[in-house]
Amino acid sequence: EDLKEEFVYATTRFKKCELLQLYGSLCKCGFPLLFQANDYSPMSSEVGLVLVLMKMSGYQTRNQALAWIFMTSETQICVYFNAVVKDLFHRFEFLVRDTGNELLRWSKCAPTFNKAIEERIKWRDPSFPISSDDSNVWGFVGGCLVPISRPGGQNSIQMSVYSGHKKAYGLNYMVINAPNGLIISFRGPYTGRHNDNFAVQKFTSSNVFSNRVKN
């Protein structure tokens, strides 16, 4: 309550009233009041939520700076960030990972998403022609390679997770983003040697929305 509105919005991308509303909604879903990890002193879930939002909003990603803001150690920042994210993921995983059903939940929003995309295109370039294919676009496919340590064992295992494009070992994940910034579908992991197009083909070949996914 003591934080200024400008600071809260700049660090979390939420207004104070929105942040309180979000926290209240999470508590109704069983969000714990305290997070206790190992032998560290407990952290309130309200502070933990702000920590996660600060780090994910891009305001401050360095643990050293966050440790100074929250007056704790860098180790505790890592531990409680992981604890809160893990709790949120297990609690709401079904919204983005449900073998295609998650898209059915958003199907009623497809016309609104499509209209928002078309309006954005017209705003950026009024002369840009919008084809009939563009009228079916309602989301954007994105891939991300998450780096991992080089696995030991057989060379075949190392080759399967090595990305020649990124020159790194990792696992690929694919998401579908809506125009409002929300991730509405999450797929993976796929071995690092496969590119984003492979993930898209795997997704579209088995999904009822295959005729509406545009890369």
C-alpha cells in the first residue's frame, strides 16, 4: 500500500488495483499465503507474486538487484522465484497444456483477436493490403530454445539436442500468442535439433485449429 502507483506499474506492468485484484483471485484458487523453502525464512505469497511479476516484466532480471529491493539474498530470490512459478504452473497448467482443448476455450475470442490484428496493421500502414488469408489470422506462433548442459553418454543423445542454428544444446518449446499478449497454447519440449517449423507441423497435424494456424 505504501508503494506509489507509478512505481508499481513501471515494475510489474499492473496498476495497484489490478495487482490486488489478481492476488485476490489467486487466493480464491488456493494460492498459499506463505511460501516456505528449505531452511529459509518464509516469504508471503503477495511479495512472491510481486517478485515474479518484476522479473518477468523485464523491469529487473538481475538477482543481485532484486535481492537489494527485497532485502534478502540472491539465493533466496532464486529459491522463491522458482517456488512461486512452480506453484502457479501446476495450478493453471491445464489452461495452456490440454491436448488442444485449450484452443477451444479461446475459440470464441478468435474474431476479436483477428479484428485487433487487422486494426493494428491498418494503423501501422493504411495502404497495406489485407488478403482473405489474413482475415483468418488470430494468433502468432513462436518458438524458443531453452539451453541445457551438454548431456553425457552416447553421441546420438548429444546430437539430438544440439541446435546447429543456435550453436547450443537445448530443448525447443512452441507457444501461440494472442494479440493481447497472453500465451494461449504451449507445446514441448522438442529436441533441440528440430527447428520451429517442425514444432508447428507437429501441432497443426493433430489439432482441430490446423486450418487457422499461420506461421
